Amino acid sequence: MKLAGRIALVTGGSRGIGRGIVEVLAEEGADVAVNYVSNLAQAEEVAEWVRAHGRRAITVQGDVSKRADVEAMIDKTWAELGPIDLLVNNAGIETIVPFLELTDDQWTRLNDVNLRGPWLCSQVYCRRAIAEKKKGAIVHIGSIQAAKVLPGRTHYAPTKLGLEALAKNMSAEVAPSGIRVNTVHPGYFETDMTVWIKDVPGATEMVLGQISLARSGECRELGRAVAFFGSDEASYITGQSIHVDGGWAGK
């Protein structure tokens, strides 16, 4: 197992891609803290799945855009599971709004969660890890929209492309302390954030037609990429990004 005996914190880990990541990390030997914002029952269900598969798990509530929440969830994980080895910045939100109709509040909220959140979680984690001389890894979860233009995402796409710059610059500063930082960009995965595609006539066929493997991804497939970046197999990789998208970005 790639992550035997390690501790992971997955933000937004109670559903969709986040749950897939949690499950793979647990199967690879990690104990996992599952972050959620409001749905405790959903997060606890994921934690129970982890426990049923022989690993420890806790749930940690918190809005990743709020420093007090982030500090509390890092502290709780450290106290109840142990020092964090892997931080996965998965929590994110998406709305589809035409550029000319975008409001200040829509821009600010989405940027707060999708870009400020990973920066804030990473900073709090790194300060704690460096103070305690703890090595580790951080993985940001981006999006295919860092490489592809899709309508109504002039507020969303920059946050996901921004994660690449965040990872590259962070990695240079924290590498001397033994912390690696990388980004994984998912393509089309069938989750509650993408279910709307099925309601648009012809949309599914159009998207799949742009994907070399001609299918949607499974959340665990993304989880395996995250597990790799969090493991010693990626010990010489930092500041990098990869698309787990079935070949979509390259077409």
C-alpha cells in the first residue's frame, strides 16, 4: 500500500470526486479526515466506509475560505488522527454565469472557495508542519477548464488555472522543508456537479466526442492519481500538474 500508516485530510471529501479520493487513499493505507461544510450525515457515511475497510476516519466541519474554520479542522485532525502527511485541496464550487451577467458577489464567493481556500488550507497546514519538522505533500484538485474554454466560466476557469501557479510557487518555497505540491486536473466525471449535462440535449455526446477514451472518468481513477502524488513514488515530483481526463485537454 502506497500510503500505509499515513494521515490525509481531504477537503470536500463527503461526495463526488472527494469521496472517490477518500476511498482510494484509505485502500492505500491512509487514515482520513473527511471535511464537509454542512452535511454531517453524508460525511459520516464516507467516514464509516473508511472504518469498515480497516482504517481510522473522522469528520471535520469547516468552510475552507474561513481561516478560523481551517485552523480548527487542521487542529482536530492533528489531535485525533496525528500529524497530516497529505493535504488534498478538493473543495470547490461551480456556477455557470455569462461574463456580462456576472455579479461581484458571484465572482468573490467562487474565488474565495476555489482559490483562496486551497491557499489558506495550504498555508495553515505548512506552518504547522514546518514548525513540527514534518514532511508531507499537498495536492490541489483543478479542472479541465484550466485548459478548455467552456461558456459561462470566466469566474471559474481562472481559479482552476490559478491552482497551477499556486502549486508552482508554493512548491519552490516549501520544498526545503520537505513538502511537495502538485495539481491534478479532472476532466469529465459524472458527479452531482456535472449531472446537468445529461439534461441538455446532445451535450453528453458532444463532450464524449472530445474525449479520446470516449467515456467519463470514475472518481477512483482520479483518486489513484492523488494517491500517487501523495506517496513516496512521487518523491521527486513537485510543482507539476497533470490532467486526468481521458485525453480531453489534448484535443
